[in-house]
Amino acid sequence: MPRLEEFAVNRRWPAQNPDIIQLYSLPTPNGVKIPIALEEMGLPYEAHLINFATNDQKSPEFLEINPNGRIPAIIDPHGPGGKPIAIFESGAILLYLAEKSGKLLPADPVGRLEAIQWVFFQVGGVGPMFGQFGHFYKFAADKVANNPYPMERYRDETKRLLGVLELQLADRPWLAGETYSIADVATFPWVRALGVAYGAADVIGLADFPKVADWVSRAAGRPASLVGLNVPPRP
Ligand SMILES: N[C@@H](CCC(=O)N[C@@H](CS)C(=O)NCC(=O)O)C(=O)O
């Protein structure tokens, strides 16, 4: 890996402090996971705004660190072996940061896998399904005005996934058990988005999932979340 100064992304969004983790993001349900985790872990970082209005996420500089052209991504100037490392995919970044800090991931193998499986549940299920629901319900409603099928399909899958979360939270405070973990950090911003970003609390019937609603408000109210949910500030 090149030194931080040699990354094209660093030339376009220069680091003020090249010694700390560089975050490239926007406060979306995927984007906020990383500043929330960094705040929880107490890891110093610097945030750079990747502006969708100017398609920054598809720029050659950003594609150098995430060929998938999506936020979030990070560069840690002090990665494995003390060398810089660039990482994309929020689940991979969360795992990396948890291992680096020794926080938000249980140390015992069973607890660790419990948390990891819920992180995968989020990146493979909750994120894509809730995202497609939001797309058809809020952003592309005009395109499916004569065909309710896409919105209904993703709405029903969203409700089914909320039911899975409700069951998991029936007898434990956090997704992976007694302690707050990267599984909660990965997932609560997506559930929060159903109401806050999509205005769909009623259509989804969020009130039918009281354990989930209570869990989101406890997670979103943590001091780290209150900061991380707005990092980097939107333009
Ligand atoms: N699986 C990816 C998903 C990332 C993702 O979809 N990010 C969205 C924002 S929530 C994005 O960058 N969208 C911009 C685009 O599609 O051009 C992850 O978890 O990091």
C-alpha cells in the first residue's frame, strides 16, 4: 500500500492530520456506522465529505480506495504491520476497527461470532432490503405509481426482517446479547432511517415492533451516536 500522501483520495481531500484514520463518508445509514463506531472506540479520525450531489463517490480518486463507488471507506495510516491500509464495505471496516481497538466485539469466540453473524445479517439483508424499500417508497414513487408490486415486495421483506430483530431483542438488550457491539452500530441506523429518512414509520408499522423501537432509541441516544450521526456534516 502507498503512503497516505500517495493516495489520490488524499490529494483531493487532504488530511489535516495524516497520522490518524481518514474517513470518507456522508451521513447516510451506511455512512454513519463508521463515525459512530470510531466515537464509541475513542479512535482519533478525520472525516471528509463525499458529496453525492457532485457524484464524488464515482470520482477516480475515490474509486482508488473503493472500486464499488460507495461510501463509507477509510484509510488507516497505521494499519497491519504499521503500514497504511485502505478499506471499503462498512462491515469489513467495523470488524477491522473492532479488532484494532479491542472494543465493540466480544473477546470470547462464541460471543464474537454472535456479533459477526448479526453484522452479516445487516449488510446482506437489512441494508439492501430497507434501501430498496426506501427507493420505491420515497425516491422513485412516481416510477411505480401504476405498479405497487416493487414497493410492496420490499415493504413486506422489511417488515419480515424487523420481525426477526424483534424476536432477537425479546430477551436481550443488544443484538449480540448483554453488550453493545458492532452489530448494533451496523443495524440501528437503518431502522432509524425508516422513520427519519423515509417517513415510513406508519406504512411499515414500526409501532408493531416495540422491542426494536426501544433498542433504536437507546442506541441512537448514546453520546457516540449523537455525534456520529452527523459526521461529516452535510453541506
Ligand atoms: N455494502 C455497502 C453499501 C454501501 C452503500 O450502498 N452506500 C450508499 C450510501 S448508504 C452509497 O454510497 N450510495 C451511492 C451510490 O450508490 O452511488 C457497505 O455496507 O458499505
